[in-house]
Amino acid sequence: MARITASVYTSHVPAIGAALDLGKDKEPYWQPVFAGYEYSKQWMKDNKPDVIFLVYNDHATAFSLDMIPTFAIGTAPQFPVADEGWGPRPVPPVIGHPELAAHIAQSVIQQDFDLTIVNKMPVDHGLTVPLSLMCGQPPADAFQWPCPVIPFAVNVVQYPVPSGQRCFQLGQAIRKAVESYDQDLNVHIWGTGGMSHQLQGPRAGLINREWDNAWLDQMIADPAACAQVPHIDYVREAGSEGIELVMWLIARGAMADVTGGKPPAVKHRFYHVPASNTAVGHLIMENT
């Protein structure tokens, strides 16, 4: 059967992608950010998955205010890199895994989670920046990233957005779906977005180091309690865009300890501010 062996969590700041694309990753401002992912790139080489199930949010590229799915799974064989207003990032298109994606959709919907099935979808920085951070920056004319990716878009842009508890439970359903797939696949699940940041209004530029790290501590040690954090706490403590952290709870809910397995091993933890007025958080956990 297929199995989820690890979860990865990372911010997906668009300026990180721009810094990589423009060759600015060695500049003094950006160097500390990218240094935090050196371990991660080697870890990816040493623990290469067959498929990545990547949870992210679309930033009004694939979806607009005309249609806002709460949860959308990409089932296409390939996903083009989105043009977010200044041209697509110079990275390869994303190769999907339609068979596993369709199986997950079938299983999760039968577990009473309503998913939107998407057969054509451009993917933006929310998905490509995590790939660049974890896999390095491949040339745009490369055939593909190191492995297929299943995009899973979550609406954390336009209210109402899903609760942390709903996301945590969805992660458990995804794990059950993966484990019922009849091919021997090593699957990683990634939760992206966050940490504390606010992009507009009187509190623009808000960063809350203490809250971010306390939230990380709880997500690692007591994810069920972390899933109970209400929306207002994210907005108050982590800024309006801090709500993106509920996507990390999908990945955390898919780990084995949540359903009685052993606690996961924390392989890497990193936190840094600022990165374009955003707190960057990163974590790698392995099932044991």
C-alpha cells in the first residue's frame, strides 16, 4: 500500500521566489532565510518521495471571487506555472499524479469531505516557492521537479474559511485515503503558508515571534489541542494572513501519531524574521 512517511511545513512568501529567480539568495538580507533550508534540500535528496501531496492556497490565479472552493484537489497530469502579473516563475511545470489524486478524491469524499475536483489549474507561488526551497532551483527547461505533485488548494483568502479542526480532520481522511491505495508509494504531505504576517491595514507588517513559536510547539506536541485554536486567535495574534497556518494542520493530521502511532521525529525546525515583512517558519517531521 501507499504510505505517508513524512510531513513538511513551510512558509511560501512570494518574495522568496523572486529572490531565487533573480539570483539574490546570497545577498545579506536573504542569506539567513535560505541557510535555514540547506538541511532540507539534502534531506529531500536522502528521502526522495514518489509523490508530494502539497497543501497550499491559491492567490487569485486559478480561482477568483467568481468561484471559491473551500478544498480543491488537482487531478490533472500536469499543472502550468501561473503568471501572477509579472510573468510565470522560471521553473518547470508541475507533473501531477492523476491516479493517486483521483483515488484520494474518491476516498475523502466518501468520508464526507466535499472536495472540488480540478482537471485544469495553473499553480502559483504558494506551491512553487516551497518546491524551490526544498528541492533547489531547477532550470525552467528541466523536464520536471524531482517527483510528481498533487496540488491541494485551500481557501484561506476569502471568508468563510475552514476551521483548524476541520483541516486537522481532513488530514486524517487523507492519510486513510493514501493507505488504501494499492500501489507501493512513498508519499510526503506538505502544509504551506504562514507564519505571522499581515499585508494590509493599520497592522500591516505585524510579526509575532512568541506566538508563532508557541503555536509550533503545540502543533508538534499536542496537535489535537492546536486544532482547537479559533480563527480570531490567528487574526489577533498572527495577523490577517496568519490564518494560512490552518493548512499546516492538514499535514499534521495525516501523521501516524494522531491515530495511535508513535510520535513523529522532528528532523528540522527553522524560524526567521523578516522575509519581506513575513515570519518564515519551517519544519520537517518523519513518521517513526
